[in-house]
Amino acid sequence: MPDGPAPGTLENYTSDLLFAMERLSANPYSIRRLHPTAEMLPFVVDVAAATTVSGWSLEDLHRNGHLFVVDHSYQAKYPVTAGRYTAACTAYFYIHPQSRQFLPLAIKTNVGADLVYTPLDHENDWLLAKAMFNQNDLFHGQIFHLANSHAVTEIVHLAALRTLSDKHPVLVLLKRLMHQAYAIRPVGESVLFRSDGDGLFDQSFALNNAAVRTFATEFYPTVAGPFQSNYLFRDLASRGLVNCTYGPPLLSFPFLDDASVLHAAIQRFMTVFVDAYYRSPSPQLHLGEPLLALDYELQSWIAEASFQAGVIDFPSAPLTSRRTLIDILTHITFLTGVSHHVLNSGALFTTSGILPSHPAALYSPPPTEKGTVSNLMDWLPPAEEAVRQLQLQAFFNRPSLVKENRTLTFLFSGSDELWNKGEETVKRAARDFADEMEEFSQTVKGRAFDEKGLCMGMPMVWRALDPGEIPFFLSV
């Protein structure tokens, strides 16, 4: 981990702004805005406490579309490794009515005494509450990424292997995107999530390998697995994070700021790629996208994925629009090259997995009453366990990939198989993509704190989606 934690994460680990903004950067997949009329409040916060913290009552925040929630209460039913403990926190976040900053309002443990904490509580109580929530969110992010990136791209790729010839340009492209993709299967079974409980995951996390399997089984068909529903902007809009019609926009959204740049660049390349192979030779032949219709292998792939393979919410056959194909390929590329790494590499080593504020397990049960936390170390990992947690994360960091040119910048570069017989326009688009990623990488690397001690609205420097650092593939 040559660069260490993101600047500001250790220095500002008690900051409520930092804690809240991690939901809009390091793990943007667990938070959603509460709809003022379609959703009830998950739990109640003392009126005086809510008003003192935010300036508004909980009901006013909800009514005006300022209230957000992350709900990890489902984790209360998951099996826990002996000698470790966990909460199953539900947390409220809100847009401050005056400053517009994104901040935490309350955390409910959902276990034991089921306490509700707010920033008004004793400093140690509130720090422990945030650590308990971060523990739940760390588990969510790591296992959600398995179901959302690995599982989804694997099944679509397998359908392509069954229907497309080796020389089909789409399969050649998918092979590039799915480089080493299936490595997680043997690594997961033999090293990470061993059913005998002796895997690396069980050695650090409170929730064990059985919990991992339960989470994936529950979240894949409902939240993580649906294909079109998880298109970047469609997903964020469905959770009220962008283009919200019932609340104010977020003042800062660091994940989206970077993800939108990368997504747009990927989409531009895919547009050139698809147009190069499926553009009608005459403007009069655009109706029905005839070249798509005549590509029987491609049509078989769409049918296989949406029917026999059972990819959830995949575009239905027949494929009649180049735009649909562009969207499919853009989404697969985004999952393998961006979404995967904000959860499993870029942010994990620098933000969402660092200690002391992000323990993988608690080492004492959650308190039964507030005001009793005199020493936070009673709940945090002892030295040996702390080293074990950091070691597990370091196993997943691949700094050597930068020198090997296997980062997102070189996604479409250096592949002779991909371009030997490719269209010249596609080769040029690949060069343009690399140039754009290199320029954006320099922008990300150059980020620093402003005069207010913030970077992109956070008291930490956000560089987790640097295309010159993150792998272009589902690295393990």
C-alpha cells in the first residue's frame, strides 16, 4: 500500500462530515433518500435531539426530502464468529437546511438494547456508534461487490461464450474486460470464504462465511443483480441521489464526480466500437438496425443471456438498437473497471477499511446503555487482530499493476488480439480513451485540500478512482 490512507482520513477520523461523506464516496451503494410520502420513517429520533443537531425535526427533514437512510438491520440475523460481536445499524443522514452539508443525524443499533445514538451523545458513545455502523457498511460493501460486479458480469460473459465465435468482435472485447475474472471462484472457496471457517474472511470479520453466502443469495436477485436497473444514472436516480424531484440536490457527490467522467469516456468508446461494426452502409437502411438483425450470433447471445442464463433485467431479445448494445457493453465495462474498484480496492485501502474507525469486527458486545464507554479499545481489534485486518486488505492491493500498464488507462490499449483486424476508427478511439484517462489521472493525482481544509466537500483527499491506479479488470 505505497500511498497509505487517503490524506485526512486519520487526521479527521472523528469528523462527522467525513463519516457522512464516505456514503457518497467510498460506499455509494448502500444509501438512499427517503421519499416524503411513499416511505415511512424507519425509526424515531428524539424531537429535541433532531432539532438541535439539524435545525429541523425528523419529520420536517423527511417532508422536505432532506433525509437519507442506510439500513443494515438485515445483518442482525447473520451468524457471527465466536468471540466477536456486531451491531446491525440503521443510520439517518441529512442535508443541512442552511449549510447544505451532508451530515449524520442518528444511528440505531438494532441489537441488544437497541440504542439510538446522535452527535449530542458523549464523544466516546458517538465514536463507537460510528465505528459500529462502519463495521456493518464494510461488510456490505465487500460482499455487495461480489454480487453486483463479479456475479453479473460472469453470467453475461458465460452466455457470450456459449453463443459467439472466438473471432466475434463483441466476444473479443468481453475477453479483454473479463481478464482473470473467474479467479475469485477458486480464491474464494480455498482462501477467503472457506466453509470450515478457516478462511481469511472469517479470521477478520465478525460475520462469517455463511453470512457471506446468505447476503449474496438475498441481494443478488433483489438489489445487486438486476442488469439495467443498475445502470449508473438509473440506479442513482432510483435512490434519490441524482435528479431528485422531491428534495434538494447534493452539494457534493465525489463518487459521481469521478464515476461520471469514467462512464462517459467508456460510453464514447463503445459508441465508436458498435458503430464501426453495425453502422448501416446507407442512411436509408437505418430502420430496424438491419446489420444487428443479421448478426445471428449476437442475437443468440442476447436471447441466451435474457432467457436460458436468466440474467435479471437484461435487455430482451431480439436486439434492435445499437444504443441498447452500447449500454450493455458500457455497463459491463463500468462494473469491471469502476464499480468493482470503488468497493474492493481503491477506497478499501485508503478509506473504507482503515482503522481505528472501520473495524471488521467488534471485540465486546454493543453497550446496553449510553454513557458507559470509557475506553474505545475494549471494542476495537487488539493489535494482532488489527494487523490481520490490514493484512487481508493488503492482499487485495495490486500496486504492481500500475507498472504493468494493467490499469483503467490501458483498458483498450496493448491488446493485439483486440485490434489486429479492428476498424481504424476503433483503434483511434482506443488511443483517445487512453489519452483522456491519462489526463484525468493527473487531475485526480493533483487534488489537495482547499483553504477550508476540504477536498470535493470532504475533509479527506479523494483519489480512489484514479484511472492510472485502479485495474481495468476484476482483479483478485
